[in-house]
Amino acid sequence: MAASRAARRAANRAITALAGLTLASAIALPAAAPALAAAPAQAAAAACPELLQQRQPRLQDEKPIELCSYSGKVLLVVNTASYCGFTPQYKALEALYQRYGSRGLVVLGFPSNDFSQEPGSNEAIADFCENTFSVRFPMFAKSSVKPGSGVAVNPLYTALAAKTGQAPRWNFHKYLVSRDGRQVISRPSATDPLSPEFVREVEKLLAEPAN
């Protein structure tokens, strides 16, 4: 009988301890929930290059777009204009995007009137790009891309110029950005997006994994 009573007491203590552990876990889980929920966002922010940690308004409706959504892609950033001798490059840029988009290339267009060749509204620019050149690559709202225009420079272009030491000197200047955002190649307006030399640079960056 004594042994039986001792066994029952031991069983009761075990049950009490288990109940306390369960209660503590139930209390701890809600408290930990915010940290657990924040972990994926923090990991995503850490994976996004500093260069892309910003928002840019979309051309069509000025909806803010997180540039981190392009993290891990090779980016071709181009300042565009509708009334420039290089405006036909839209066709080559779209062809490049269609050719290499499935491999991770994204062309990003940034209309600018810094050189007095893009006077229209965002809506007019969007219509021109779609109706004249069937542009499908992402385009962003009109902004300034070089210092000295009297308008605040687009922060992405400030960062690109800082990395390369070169700001755009004319429309259709090109920046090629590696998947990890660490390497930025600057090429002048006259560079044909479909020229063998430029295509080789694109393919080289596409072949490199994101670190």
C-alpha cells in the first residue's frame, strides 16, 4: 500500500509539472509570435542589396514599388526620353529584356527631362512607350537623374553615380547591376543594348550567382 501511495504521489507530481510546462509554453508562444513573424522580413531585408532598399513610384499609376523585389536579378537601369536621337533604343532594350528575362535580367526605365527631351506627363510617357515601342519592362515615374538640374536627384541614381563615379551625361545612359548589387557597370548613351560587347557583359553577370 505504501508503495502504491508513493507511486500515485510521483504520478501526481509529474502531471502537475507537465501542466505547468504546458501553461508556460502557451504563455510564451504568443509573446514570441511577433519575433517569429518578423524573422522572414528581417532575412529578406538582409538579402536585399543596400542599393535597392528604397521605393520608386511606378510610371503608370505612381504606385510605390519596392526595389527589393528585384533583388537577385541582374538589372539594366536606363534613363529614358521620348524625344531623343537615342529613343529608338527602346526597341533594343525591350528585345534584350525579352531575350534574357527568363534568366534573370530586368530592365528598369527612368524617364527624365534633365536634358529637355521628356516634357510630358507620366501618363503621356506611359502611352508613348506602350503604343510606339510595346515596352513591357518596368518603367518608373519621371525624375531627375543628374545633379545640377535644380531638382532633387532620384536616390537610386545618386547611389549608382556614387558607385561608378559617373552620372548620366545624356539620355539612355546605362548601368548594369550584378545580382548582389555590389558590381555596377556604367556605359554611355551611344552603347547599343544589342551590341555583341554589351550582350557579353549582360551574359557574364547573368552567369554569376547572387552571393
